[in-house]
Amino acid sequence: MSNTVYTGKLRQWNKDKAFGLIGQTKGKRDIFIHGSELKGLSRKPKIGDTISYQIITSKGGNTQAINGHIKGISEPLSSRHTQRKSWQKLGSLIAIFLSIVAIVNLVKYFM
């Protein structure tokens, strides 16, 4: 898998089977995307949505889109991961601070 991120418009979508085709740049074939590869959605995909994605080649030699994100309704994984880590760091700092306060108060109590 390449780290290159591509962008295209959703040209077809089968809502019953949850897959569709993304139109690529002129001269290239549309690329298949399965609904499970669209991350962080707040609504169903619609024809015309702008999708960012990466490409892999399947065992059968076909290319397909993975790690898809619809512009404006889903957040790329890297941003969500960074936000989660920030909250985890804040929680850890608060826990350390409260532990220090508790230890200081215990020392004062026994002195």
C-alpha cells in the first residue's frame, strides 16, 4: 500500500450492498470502494461526494480504495488519533497532579 492520498468524486453508490465507484482523474478507470473503507461517517455516502482515499491492489490484481474519508463529513484517522492522544495525555497529567496533591496532604497530616 502506498501512503499517497488520492481524491475523487463518488460516481456510483449501491446502498443495498454498500459499495461504489470513485471517479479518478481523466483517463483513469473508476475505482471500487466498499462502505467499510469509509471511516467516521455521520451520514450515508451520496453521489457527488468528494472522497480522499488510498489505493491497494487486491490478490486478484484489481485496484481498490481503502481508508476513505468523505470531505466535510468524516475526519481523517490521523486527526482523530491525534485528538485522542491529546486527551489521554491530559488525563494522565491530571492523574499525576491529583496524586501529588494527595501525597502532600498525607505528609502534612502525619507531620
